[in-house]
Amino acid sequence: MAIRRLAEEQRLSGAVVAGGMIWLAGQVADDATLDTEGQTADILRQIDALLADAGTDKRALVSIQIVLADIGDAPAMNRAWDAWLDPAQKPARMTIQAPLVNPDWKVEITGVALAPR
């Protein structure tokens, strides 16, 4: 079976394409000084880029998991999410609160998408 690793870093790949699926690593904002809405928009831009690298787009997303450092920031995160989302192609989604590795990060998003055939 072929495995394709995208946006490889020291400890992880930004995404892995295998078995007809695209597995996204947890994405965090490039600019941790942004507010929750800004960090979310930045992360969604990164997800768009990873999916494009894999030959697809957000319409192929099957599932998304969102981690907020503070669940009270959900409305700000949802503003960026709603602006980005294709309302005809909504993935399953979960949102939880948990501490993130960098205390300046407010959001981390991971997900799974179908790979193009």
C-alpha cells in the first residue's frame, strides 16, 4: 500500500494520504498572537493548502475535531468556521476544551478527508 506524507516536519507530517483517506495532523495557527477567530481562519487556510496538496478540497472532509483552550471562545471560532464552511458539504464535527502545548494557541484542528481516486 502506498503512503504519501505531506508537509513533513521534524516530528510529524502535516497530512498523510493512505488507504483512500487523508489524515490531517493537528493544525495550529502560524501566528499565535491572533485572537481565536484569527487563529481559526489561519488554521482553515492551512487545511485548504494541505487538502490542495493532496489533490482535493474541503468538500472531501468527512470528520473534523476542534480543540479550544477555552470553550468560551466557541462563538469566535464558529464565526471563522461558518465563513469558511461549504454549507452543502458539512463534515461531522466535534469540539472540546483541552490545554494546548503552547499557551498562546487558542485552537487546534485535525480531521479526515477522502482522498481523490
